[in-house]
Amino acid sequence: MAKSNDTKYWNTRLREAAEYQPGEQPQGLEGYIKLNTNENPFPPSRAVVEAIQAAAGDALKRYPDPAARELRKAYAAAKGIDPENVFVGNGSDEIFTLLFRGFIEPDGVAAFGYPSYSLYSTLAEMNGIRYETVPLNRDFSYNLPGFSKKKYAMVIIASPNNPTGTYCEVGEIRSFLGKFKGLLVVDEAYIDFYGGSSIKLIGEFENLIVTQSMSKSYSLAGLRIGFAAAGAGIIRGLMKIKDSYNIDRLAIAGAIAALKDTRGFAYNNEMVVSNKEYLEESLKALGFEVVPSRANFVFTRHPSVAAAEIYRLLKEKMILVRYFSGPVQSEYVRISVGTMMEMKRLVKELAAITGA
Amino acid sequence: MAKSNDTKYWNTRLREAAEYQPGEQPQGLEGYIKLNTNENPFPPSRAVVEAIQAAAGDALKRYPDPAARELRKAYAAAKGIDPENVFVGNGSDEIFTLLFRGFIEPDGVAAFGYPSYSLYSTLAEMNGIRYETVPLNRDFSYNLPGFSKKKYAMVIIASPNNPTGTYCEVGEIRSFLGKFKGLLVVDEAYIDFYGGSSIKLIGEFENLIVTQSMSKSYSLAGLRIGFAAAGAGIIRGLMKIKDSYNIDRLAIAGAIAALKDTRGFAYNNEMVVSNKEYLEESLKALGFEVVPSRANFVFTRHPSVAAAEIYRLLKEKMILVRYFSGPVQSEYVRISVGTMMEMKRLVKELAAITGA
């Protein structure tokens, strides 16, 4: 075997881009309580499982619909918009990649909040797009006026924000759009738990793109379905630049079934919210500072035990939470909402760690 | 709704790139015999269906393994290579996109044969990569020395070639690699029907990438699984640039099961080859010229009936074959191999069309 464990054939951009670090995915370490990647602790709808099982048959020999029309129709109906305003991506990740590739000129600059979802800057680098960050306010709310100071080609706002859980009101987004001429992407991966989507603004502003995901609120991280809602011109551009058959038949079938099971969806989300509120109250009772969150996770720190230490000690106890290096973030851990049993185990270990 | 059916927010590259035209996918037109997109006429293995049905459950709430380790291990074992030499893409399409994005400098030039898979040039344009084409020889074999005349950053050879079905011997690939310093991508989407893969050369040449697909020979076009085999450095680059979770849990489970069912796979391929030989003989008996093919399709023309006319008349009879515009190609139709019943229907209609 030729020795080729080097980067000789990588282009400069690939060599220089920072690598994205997804949360630890312990393979074969089944004992862990996994509260580090914001997955939903409850299973997906039975209707999804049945739809996938029905789709897993002879039809797999055929390519999927390259335009995923049935799924776009179902999503559009659920959101009260038109299918021509809907794009489906292989997770929201693919949508962000496509936006960087097709909607910013080489001299354009993107902007994100800090701290926010670290994938944005990774993808910008990977696509040769320069970017700047605008620090969140001290309470971790977005400083939207801070994004108007320069002519950014694209701004990505996560609402609720990851990892802080903080939320931008629709009214704030609307005011910002009144002044902003670039593209505004509102990443709503976590919107479904508390609602309040900006999707209703897409008819008003042709420079708005709202992305959503089935990974969290639909318990379908394993299926890879993300949506973008935007004006028809932007959607056509996304369709043009995507790979021909980006969504497979099983994901299309499962996602359509998920959208139809509105009762199961509402019930699942209520349980997540209820467990999250239990987690918040319990953390506060242990002396933790808890950032107000509208997502299925909380961003929290303790006055006397360092976040890195909390992360490490919990891992020893077979509980994974997310710890980020970097300024501001490194003072906190991000804890995903689990089942009630998992939350109780976590709280018990945290009581021991903090000596409460 | 704001009028936004325009390309105002597209960047120059997206605006200027030509759009890829996948073969017609008639939605809801169930009566058609579909011989236009090289899908396998036989169903996928039962083992695949069962593995997907088993994977469709609570685990869908969890992200898939971002490195698809189990699948890479299974593919590596099947091919006698190491998992560190294997990458899995959301179809081969994703792999080509990633290669253009991460392995060519902005001033690099790519080269493809002509006629060949039209997606290569579309993807090059979409990624701002200049490209040239080197015409195939008159018998539609590759003119490999023609690719050595300039310092191309990347050459993509399809073997068997699409749409011609012609094949490059491993010895020819090896000789070419002895002289060529750029990256050579051998697209083997159609290799399994007759064998003769260049994958055995990846240990010898660190600038070789061999791509394969489960869409055709495994009857899994609906699942989106493509593979790249190459030196570890190239694979690490592909892993770095891909979206974090590019392959979903169901596709991973199905693909692993497909690789294990070697008997079903061999049987399926034998049937395809046998039907293809029937098709070739029948076409010749009707006076067609048939380009020798090692794929599951044939590229063929008739001395007196124009290809466009054959396409149109077959479509009237509810049979879809592929017709390409453009020089050389427009003289031919490409016909995918179907079931024996479909081949007999086709031959009957062609007999009527050609007056044989």
C-alpha cells in the first residue's frame, strides 16, 4: 500500500479549513446516558416506522423523485405555504453548505453570532467564504443591530440559538429585515418545542430563508431531513445546485408520515418541554445558573465547579454532556433534555459533584 | 407573497452553470416501461429490505455514525482493502461534488471524455472549476493518451462509460497512471455486471480514486449509496469536507446487508447480463448498430430511423428510453436493460418502428 496518509492532494481551502467536531457518538458504549447532541429522548412516531417499512421494498430499485415533490407538498401544507417555497435537504447541514456555495459571491462576507452553532464557520471556511462574528449580548440574546453595521452578504441567526437556547422574537427579525439587504438565514432547528417561527415572514421578505429540521422535534436525527422555506427564486437556486437525488426514498416516506402525525408530534414535544422544565428547576436548586432556553437543551454553569470538570466527572459516571472550548462557552456545559429517568440520574450525579 | 421568482440572490457561478437534466422520472405515470435511467429491473435483496425494516425503529432518534464505520468496514472486506481507504457518499454524485470542492485549486483544470456522464461538467461549473473534454475514439473507447497532453488537475474516466457502455482495461488505466500526476477518478458505477475493477490499483497509485455505486448492480438507486476507494490521505480529505452526517441510518443498514448477500447479488447480475445479451442480439437482428457494452444498458442507432424519432415513437408506446441532444450522442439512444418481458415488448415496438 502506497503511503498516502498526507494532504498532498487536498486543495488549499480544504487544508486550511478547521475541521468540524460533532458531539461524541460513543459506538458500542451502550451504557452511556447521552445528553450531548440534542437528540430527542423519545422514539419517533409509529407511523414513521410503518411508512419506512412499507417503502422498503422493490421500489428501492428506482431513483427517488429528484424534486421530492410529495414531501415538499406535505411540509408546505403543514406550514401554510406553497411547495415552490420549500426545499428539502439531507439535514439542515446540506442546506447551509448549498447556501454558502450558491448565494455568496467570492468577495462576500457572512456573519454569525458568537457563541452559536460552530458548523457555520466551518462550512464558510470549507467553501472559501470569509466571515465575521457578532458577539451575543451578555444575556446571550442576539445583538441584531450589530449585524447591520456592515454589508454582510449573508447572516445566519439560530433561533433558538445553539448552544445557548436563547430565542429571537419574530418582531425583532422583522425589524432587522426592514433594514438588511443581504440574505438572512434563520436556523430554526429547535423551534418546534416552544413555537414562534419566523416562517410566516417569508412572503414579506424575499431575502429571508428559514431552515428547520426533523432531527430534534421529530426524533429523526437518524433520517437526515432538513427544510428551507424561502422565496421561489431562492428555492429554485437550491434545487439547481443540489445533487440530483439528495433525499432517498425511505427518508421521503418517513418524513411525510412524520408530518401527518400531528398528535404524536405534539405529545412528544410536550413531554420534552416538561422534562426540560424539571431539569431547569433541579439545576437551579443545585445552585446552577441556567440560561433561559426555548430549545430541548439548557446552557448552564455552576458558581464553584468548572464546566470542564463537570463534563469530566459526569463522563466518569457514564453521562455525556457537551463541553465546548473557546471563550465564553467554556464556562458552561450544554445538557440535552432526556427522559425523566435520565434527568433524575443526572441531577443525582450533579448533586454529588457540586456538593449540594 | 413577494414576487421572488428570479435569480437575484444567486451568485454568478450558480447563475452561469448549466442545469443538470436527470432522466425523466414519470411521477404517477405507472404504465411506462422505464428504460431511461439505468435502474436495475430486479428488486433488491430480501436481506436489504429486512435490515432496513429492523433499523426503522427507536434508534432513528439518534444521529447516524458520522464516519459510517460499519459500512466502510463491510465494503473494505468485500473488496479486500482497508476501511481507511473507503469513503461513503450520498450516491456517487456527492463524491464527485466533494472532489471538485476539495481537491482542485481554483486555477486547476479538470478533464472528461466526450460523450460521457454529463453530470461531471455540470458539477465542475457549479463549483467554478474549468474543464475540457477529450473526445472518445471513433469506436467510443477512451483516448487515454489524449489526457496526458496537458497538466490536468483531475481526470474523470467512466468505465464502463455512460452513455456508451465502453470499458477501459485495468492495464490501460495502469499505464496512464504511470505518466499522469493529477488525480485520476475512475467512475465504476457500472462495473459490477462484467467485473474488471481498477480498485486493485489503489495501493499502487496514490493519485487514483475509484468510485462505485449501489444504485445499479445492487438495485438500490432509491437508497443513495456510493463509494470511493483511494489512498488514506484522500479519504481523510473527503471525510473532512463532507457534511457531518451524510449517510442516514437506514441507508447504512441496507447497504451493509446488501454487501453480505453475495449470492443474491451474483444471481441478479447474471440475469441482467443475460437480458442485455438478448437485447443486443435482438437489436442487431433489427438492423441496429450496437456499441459493445459492459454495462446494464446499450447505446445504439439505426441506419434509417433517427434516434430522436425512435425515442418519440417509443414514448408514444409507453416505453421510455434515453435520448441526449448534442453532437455524436444525438445519433443514438441509450436503452437500459429491463426484465425479459420488457425487452420483448421493446423489441416488438422497435420492429414496428423500423419496419423490420
